[in-house]
Amino acid sequence: QHIFQRTIPPSNGASPLSRPRSSDPTDIHPNADPTHRSTAPAVQTSIARTDTIETVAQREVKKGIKAVSFISRLMGGTRKKDADEESIGEESSTGELRPEGNDAEVFAQSTDNMSFNARHPQPPAYIKVRSRFKARRDFDRLFLAQELCPSTLPPKLERRETFNKLKRKGSTQATDGNTVWAMEFSRDGKYLATAGADMVVRVWSVLTNLDDRHQLERQESRENEVQGNGTHAEHLSAPVFHSKPLREYHGHTATILDLSWSKNNFLLSSSMDKTVRLWHVSRNDSILTFNHNDHVPSIVFHPKDDRYFLAGSLDSKLRLWSIATKSVAYMVQVPDMITAVGFTPDGKHAMAGCLSGLCTFYETEGLKYQSQIHVRSTRGHNAKGSKITGIRSHYGPNGATKVLITSNDSRVRLYNFRDKSLELKFRGSENNFSQIRATVSDDGKYVVCGSEDRMAYLWSLDHPQNDKHDKRDKIPVEMFEAHNTITTVVCIAPTKTRQHLSKSEDPVYDMCNPPPVMLLSRAERQGSRGSGMPDSPDGEIKIGESKDTIAHAARSVHKSGHIIITADFLGKIKVFRQDCGWSKRRQDDWDKSSIFTKRSGKLSRAESFATRTSQRSLNDKRMSVASTQAPSERIISWRTGV
């Protein structure tokens, strides 16, 4: 299943899909031998009853048990704490039976059964998220929001009637004809580019306004009518992208291995056809083609000047291309085949990762050699080094440059660029044979990565570092089963994507951050006619929305509303979202279970603007009428008012 037949590491006999789970009840100690268990029956010795006489030894034993129990409670049981820390997250945080991410259904809630007094829609079906070394999950309450299905995929999965089990029409054997190997968001957060074994670069557009959402709804309605599903029933959903790609770029003749966006929405794609192609989101065809002598596993735009990009090839040559002159500005020979490249955030240094685990550092100007490190384990069969599959860099909390390196020993390592020291080592994911890369969130708080065990892994970088354990080995991690086969790519949407999505009246984001409302008087409405605003009928109050207010913009980042995109070996792309509106539902939980308020016991319903403004005058009128009425008349008046 390796995409490079020339760079397959020696097999250790373990299948990438046969990783045992720590929670399996069949796991036994490796030294335990069931054949050596004694078959002799247990011997029961007769013990004389001593109900009235208690020996000194028995009293001492009881004292010892009490003392040990007291000391254990006093010390807190560090062994039990460590064991609990290892097993945190094997079950759902709420103890409920949540489905795995690969069995989840896309969130689509019918609006027919929604009552008029429900303040918030019912929550979606959350998936099971596990964690280690952390009690509180940052990615809890994830749900499947959307599936992006290219037209070249095999027939869709059909669902059985029993508990979300999936089965495929025909054979279930995995093929690599549609594998997604590269996926990246644009710098402005408006687009997502995907590519892989089908040799097509697809650009998916984020919903950025209400018109985009209406367009998506009309498109779904037409598709349902074509498929014979009848009239499209209204439903509540939470998509992030348009269901069809904005662009589909053809031109490569072999598997596409990497993608890179520039700050001006230019897009680079590298392929096993020995070429790098340049695209722009506003055009349908390729702009330029850059030929190489061998496969090009990795490319990256210069972070400051998008007239240049770095390309690493299996011919062991690192090239800095100039797009303006369509030529190589600088080139350097590297000791081994290049499998990953990267820039520092300031663009002053370039990096090249090799097949042997060697990572070399150069000055961008002239590609002058600076230093190198060997990415390898300190012991074991990976001590010689493993292939580097990805290099990413970012600024740390204190402004220091960090370098994230992914390798084929199932490890992701974080280095300090200044002294090249190893700071953190991320464990858990399986990456022995695949071109899987880890990425960093735009805020530098999380590292996400796919895995050969079908899981998506999310490590926390801002974890406390004052514990007694080795902080490099016990890093808080969360994971969920995303697909039925190898999870090849995982990326987390940047903050700008969440901000764009919040402008499209997204039902999840609008729940936790309602748009500001501005009431206009009749005089203000008449004064605004000259500005081109549409007139409203007489007697109505004009409601205007101002989503550009400072307070609303500050809340529109939705820090607890993460969007996670995953892709697998079969080419399926899933969009998982975090329900950031669950706190609103928890505060108003009484509104779902009862129509009576907890405080006053009166009948409650959602108030309109007219009801809210006239409530005080209505109460005053009732009090004045009640003072002159008999008790029976008061009851009749009260019923009429209700």
C-alpha cells in the first residue's frame, strides 16, 4: 500500500490494519501461558470458628489492613492514578452509547417535528471520542456534518436497518485508485484543495454568505427530484462546503502527492509524473508546468514571496524555483532521496527531509548548507532512521520557531529550530508504510494526523508541563475512528474558515453567537431610503443586522467549534464539526423537557419583539381591570388574556 515502490521500508511482519486495541478484552500478558495453568481442584481447609476468641495475629492483621487502607486514601493511590490516566477516554465522556465516526450518519434534522417554542434544535448524534492523558476533552461532541463525494468514487455505501452498520455493494476490497494523499486549506480560509491517486486536483468552496447556503439547498432539492425522492422536505443541516467542487483540475498523468497554497490563492500540485503544476482558483486550466527528472513528493510556496517555491525530488536535488522566470533559481544536491520539504515561517531557511531520516537545513538565499539532524529512535529497529513524510514549521507561544517532522516509524516529533533539540514526541498513530503527514492548527495549539489504524489523532500542544512524568512521552491526545480503512489525511480548519462560515447563518454558530439585531424607527427607516435600502410596509419595524460589530467579530472565531476534515484510502472525505452550541442547550434544557418554567411555573413560550415591548403595559391594564372586577370576572378576564 505504499505509494513509492522504491521507498518501501523493510517489513516487520505486522500489518498496518492489525493493530491491537488496548481496550480489547482478549488481551493477555505476553508471559502468561494458558497451557501451564493448574488443573487441580482448589483445596478447601476446614477452619475452626473463633467467634468469641480472637488471636493476637488476627488483631494485628486487621490493624495492618486498616492502616494500609488509611495510607492509601491519604496518598491518593498513585498507581491507580497512573492506570486511570492510561485508560482515560476508552468510553464516551457522558457514558452514553455513541457511534464510531466511521458509522456516523450525516447530520440532517427534519424541521417538521420542531415545536414553535423550542429555543434550540435537538443536538446532533455525537461520535465517540477517546483520549489519553487528559480528563477533559477539547474535541468532545463531534458530529459528522458533511461528506464530500467526488464523481469518480465507487457506488455509495448503503445503510442497513440495524444500528448504522455499513455494507458496500459488491466487493469490499480496498483499491488505491481514489486515495486522497494531499489536502490543504487556502490562506484566506475560503477553499480546500484535495488530490491523490485519481490525478485530479479539486477545490471545494466554503459557504461564506447566505446566498451560498440557499444555493446549496436548491441544488440538493434538484438532486432529490432527479433521484425520484419527491419534494425536498425542509431539514436542518450544518454543511461547511458546497456539495460540488468549485474547480476540478486535470493535467497530471500520475498520482498527486502534495499541494501548496500561496497567499494570493495560487495553488501548486506535485505528482509522480515528474511535474509540478501551477493553478489559480479563478482559472480552469493550468498556468505553468515545471518538469523534473524524477518523482516530486513534496512542494511548498515561499511564505513571504509567492514568486518562489521549493520542490524536493527523488533525484536527491532540492530546487528553489522562480515562477517569474520559469527557471531554477538555486539548486543543491542532498545526500539522499528527498521525501519532504519545508520553509521556516519567515522564509529565511529551507528544509529537506530524506528517505534515511536525515533532515538538512539551508539558507534560502543560495541554498547554503547550515546544519542537519537525524530523525530516528534511540533504540530498536528504527534506530537507523525512517523515511520523513512531512515537514511543517510554525511559531511557538514565545515566538520561537518550531519544526514538526513526521516519519515512517509512527512518530511525530517537534524540534526547536534554534538549537535543533527535540522537545516533544507524539505517539499513538500508525504510520509505517504510508505517505501520512501531521499538520499544525493555525493557532499552534493542536497537532493532527491520520493513521493506518483508521483513526484521526489530535494532540494538544498547550498542555501543562509541571507533572512528574516525562512530558515528551505523555502528551494529551484525543482520537476517533474516522473511516473504515486507512485515514490518509487529517486537517483542522483555520480560524478564517470558521469566521467565513459564521457569516452564512450557520445553525451551529448562530446558536452560540447570535447575530446582533438593530431596531430602526420609522424616521430612521425613511432616512435610510436614500441609501438604497428596501422599503418595508407601513407600521412595521425594520430589523437590521450588523454582523461587523466588534463584539460579534470577537465571538465569531468559535474556539470551541472546530472543523476537522479527514480523508481515507478509498477517497472518501468527511467533515466533522464540534457542537459549540451545547452549552446553550444545557442552559435551556428545561425548555425541551417541560413547557413550564422552573422559576414561576407559568406557561412559557418564545417571546416576539411585540410581546416583549408590550408586556409591561399589558400587566398594568390587567391590574387596573382586576381592581374593579368580581373574583369570577377576574378569572374570565385572565382566561381571555391567556
